[in-house]
Amino acid sequence: MAAMFSDKARAALEYLQAHNGEDLTSQDIAAALDIENRSMTGTLNGLQRKGLLERVEVEGQKDKVIKLTVAGMNTDPAAEKE
């Protein structure tokens, strides 16, 4: 069985699930996980394509905030493909 998520994607998804409801930017997540901003952007793009998160504009904030979708909240980051 192949892993459904890369190590970075799994870490990002777990972090977002643990901090659900907080206004986190991609830079916040990258810093917390000690991952380069550029690499985190690519990782989050992949999770967004899977429908697990969205980027939301927040008034008064320059950067978009990363929010989990319902699917993202209910996805097991350790899941394996069958």
C-alpha cells in the first residue's frame, strides 16, 4: 500500500487539525513545522487540490488564512491507499 500523504502533507494536516479554528497562514504552519515557506506552499496546494483545505481572505490581514474543509477535518492523515 502506498501512503496517501507525503510526510510534509501529513504533518501539515495533523497540525491544522490540532489547531482547527485558529487563523493560521502558510508561513505560520511552515514555521511551526520547521519547513521552508516555498515547500509548505506546494504542500498546501496539494492538500487544497484534494479538497482538504481552503485559503480564506480575512479583513485586516495581508495573507490568506488556511482553513480545513469538512473533508480535511475528517481525514485521517495516517490513512493508506488501498
